Amino acid sequence: MRLLTVDVGNTSLYAALFEGARVIRRFRLPTARFSGAAVERLARRFPSADAAIIGSVVPSVGRLLRRNLPKAAGYPAFLLGRDLEVPIRNRYRDPRQVGQDRLLNALAAYSRYRRECIVIDFGTAVTFDVVSRKGEYLGGVIAPGIEITLEALFRRTALLPRIRLAHPRSVVGRDTAESIRAGCAYGIGGLCERLVREITRQCRFHRPLILATGGYARFMRRYYPGIRHIDPDLTVRGLFLAYRAFRSAR
């Protein structure tokens, strides 16, 4: 079976086509530019799928895809949170408050490694999601990500410029752009180190697996070497697993 998985984030939409359990094709485009025409483009990119599953933190885009993708592509589309749920025990006080992408990351991480995990997703925000040795979603942490940090410094100060992200030459910047880059890279790296240490202590983990995903994961590994594995397909793997469980239960 060929399954199209579509992960709609705040910054970008990432689509991956699975054949069996293997990703055979990928596609990414900015979420801000998504429209009816983009649905047609997605359908042309993936004409041979048998079904699609959509996970979206942007509700309007998720609804648009669920409604229009079957018309454009000719196969059914299912929306996470409406047509099916993530098959993981959710220990949040109010389970409805957890973003579906965070549950998907937890599901995929535990399914692959079968141990206690901390998943760091370096996207628009930086999220830390904690999975028990029994595969339960325990909760997590949300912090500003690289894009939010850079944009806030530009918008909320009179003299700091908007800069392009790059690796700083040193932790001590010798000009404004380098100082901002050092603050983002080393600052978020330090945030990761401290939060992982506190999560490990408070959850009484022994040696949790630190797994990273998201668009800035490879960039940030230099500044937080505690990351053991990087999986850019983690969220779409969670979508694949959620759909497989949904199909099995029908």
C-alpha cells in the first residue's frame, strides 16, 4: 500500500509517500503559501497513493486538505484529530491541549526504540516530549525556537537587524550579526542541556534516548551533542503508524 502522509507545521508543510513502511518520496513547501492551487500541486506530485493522512497544527490548512485532496487526487484523505486519533496513552491533564505533532513524535520514537525517550523538535518552537519506558506520553516543554528568537530580536528592538541564520565563528561575537547567531545557537544548545538534565532527574530516568527532529535539528546538534539520533521523518512516521492502527481497528 502507498500512503501519503502530510505534516502541516507553522512554517512548512512536509509530505512523504510511504510504500509499505519505507519513505520513497518527499516534498516540502511553505505553509504560508498554501492554497487551493497548492492542493492541486500536491496531488500532481503524489498521484499514485492509495490514501492520505493529514496532521496539522494549522486547522484551516488541515481542513482544506481533507476537503480538496480527494477531489484533486482521487483517493481518500483522513485528518488526525477528526477522523482518527494518535494511538498513545496521553498523560496530559487535559489531553486535548497537546499538539498532534508532539504525540506523533512520541509514538514514532517509542515504536522504533522501545525505551524512555526525550524527543526534541527543532521547529518554529523547540518542543521537548517525554515518553516513558511503557510508551506513555508524559508531557513536555515548549520554548521559543530559532525563528521566533531571531524575529523577536528584530521586531522588538530598535537597532538589531534581521539576520540570516549561520553557525557563529565564536561564542563571543565580534559584530552584531555574530553576537545574535551566538546567542541563538549556544543559548538554545544550553537550554537543551539544562532541560534534558532536569527532565531526566524529575522523571527518574536512567539514560533516556535523546532524539531530535525538525528543520533545525542538524544545525543544533553542534551546540547540543547529547542528541543521539536525528530523524527528519519522525512526525510522518507517526502519521504512518497512526493510520496503520486505524486501518487495523476497522
